[in-house]
Amino acid sequence: MKGIIFDCDGVILDSESLFAKGSNDHLKALGIIQDPDYDDNDAGITLKAYCEKIIKYYHIDQTLEEFLADEQKYLDKYFKDDELSPIEGLVDFLSKAFESGFKMGIASSSSKEYVKHKLKLFGIDKYFDFIVSGDMVTHSKPHPEIYLKAIEKMGLPVNELLAIEDSVSGIRSAKDAGLYVIGLKASVIVQDTSNADLEVYSYKDIDLDALKALKR
């Protein structure tokens, strides 16, 4: 293995719970009580895809553009820079991976400006060679398009690359692109990562030397 492709939310930033809070506030403001039977397997998809899904499910009488703009306002209340921090152990892991010669990139469903801002906020932008974001692809995760683009930017054979993901949609996207996938369960919201090749609960559980020696 020579390259690592990271998701952002839930892998770099522990933010899935913040998205949930903001989205719930938005629904409450519209007088909507979240349906307990709603399939809330939304982590990993783009905000646009999520809003399309919510509008259709709850029969909301707004255009996608109107609902998306309002959704962003509710989310912004929770994403204040001074209240955010990277996933525990991430910074040390990035430093060691960089020193070990790994090439690293991002494949996130969030916007490019959002991801760039968070990387700079945590002082870790220097470790990444590229960002492929949700506003750079046509199809949202679990479609493999975003990882196929990331693989292309890596410039390495797919069998020398791995992805770190935390969601069902993200893992499927990476697997369908042909990647070895580590399912990280270090977020406040622990998701189903059973389809990953390897499941870990912390960055401390990832053995970089073992990954460098791993052959596929």
C-alpha cells in the first residue's frame, strides 16, 4: 500500500452528530416530527442528495434550492470553528503516515471549500495532495464516481491504495471503486462498517507498517 484516501466527516472531523442536530432543528421549524421508521442511512451522501431525499419523503412544499439554503443555515449554527476538533488520534496518524511515505488525499461528499477550510483549521492541509469533493461529481456516494476520481488523482494502481470511511454509503462507494477499505468507528455516531475489509475503533488501531506490507 502506498496511498490513503480519506473521507472527511466522521473520519477527519467528528461531525455526523452535528449534521443530525442541524437537520432535526430544520424539520422541527417546519412543524415536522421525524418519522421513526425513516431510513436515516444518510451519512456519506452529499447535502443536496440528502435534501432531495427529505423533500420527497416528507412531501415538503419547497424547491430544492429553497430547502437546501435553509438547511445550510441550520447546519451553520453547529459548525462554529472554535467548537470543532479533529477525530482523536488523526493528527498523529497523518504525521506518521506522511513520514512513512504515504501519499494522501480526500474524497468527501461535502463541498471543496468546506473541506479546505477544515483542513486549514486543524493545520493538516499540508498532508494532503488533493481533494475530490461532492460538488466535483455528478453522482453522490454510494456511487463510486468520487473514489474513481480520487484514484485517478493519486496516480497509483488501485491495488496500492486504501480508503478510510465511516459510513455504509462511503464504504460501498470505495469498495465498488476497487479499493481496500478501513471502516473507522471513532465518531460519536458509530455506524455499520461491517462491509469494510478492516474495522477499527481508533487511529491507534491502524498499523502503518502492516499496511505498507499488505499486498492485494
